[in-house]
Amino acid sequence: MIDTVFGWALLLFAPLVFAYAGSSDLFNMKISNKVALLLLLPFPLFAWGIDLGWEMVGRHVLTAVIVLVVTYIFWQIGSIGGGDAKFTAVAALWLGPEVTLLFVALASIYGAVLAVIFLLVRARPMPMALLKQDWIERLYTSKRIPYGIALSAAGLHIYAQSDWMRQGIELLS
């Protein structure tokens, strides 16, 4: 019973948080600190549950710290939002050192595609029917781009092939 519950938690928890972060950025143009904390706080429990080991936990933590330092610099120069920086670091904690560079590369590619889409959409007049939706108007008139969508997509892409997902499937088999 506990294996089944934990297996489902491995399959669903992080992907749901990734999806929530992307949708939060889409609708509110920010990723709340609470979302990053929601992903951060249960990490030790999940790491213990799959018997990740102290050395590997340390590597995951070191990866997250490095990503936090780099994203903090990007935030300081105004390239990304603070929520994006924190969420990227926590995502790196979960994804670990083996795939974090791939995660960042995918997020960059998805972010570039997202930026082009926003530039093309914002170059045209917004239909009057959409003006009634605050979140659509905010997306349309803001100079910012909700890169949390790209982070979310990259996180989901990588997580689907992760050891976390494999362990969850094994527990449910």
C-alpha cells in the first residue's frame, strides 16, 4: 500500500508542481515563492524514499546552489524574474547534475520559441473580445514574457525520463 502511494507521488508530485508553475506564470506573470517552496520542501522525503544516498543528495544540492548563483546573476541584470531564478534552482535540485544542463538548454529553446510567439502576437491588435480577460490583456500589454512556461515545459520533458519517474513506475508494477 505504501509503495503504491509513494509510486503515485513520484509520478505526479513534481510534474504537477511544474505544470502549476507554468500556469501561474501564464495567468499572473510571476512564479510565487510558495511554488518553489512546494517543490523544495518534500525533496528530502522523496530522496530518502528512493534511497538516493548522501553523496547523490549532495550532488543534487550542489547543482541547485550553482544554478541559483547563476540565475541570481541573471536576475540582477534584469534578464529573468526572481521567481524564475528560484524555481529554476529548485528544479535543478530535483533533476540533478546529470540532466540540469539539458534542462537549461531545453528551457532556453522553449523560451526562445515562446518569445517569438509573443512578439508575433503582440505585433497585431488585440481582438476586443479578449480585452475583457485581465490575464490576456496583461500578457498582451506587458513587455515581459512568462518564461515560467518554458521552464515548466522543460521540467516536464526531462522529468518524464528521470530516475524519479522510473522508480515510481517500478513501485506501481
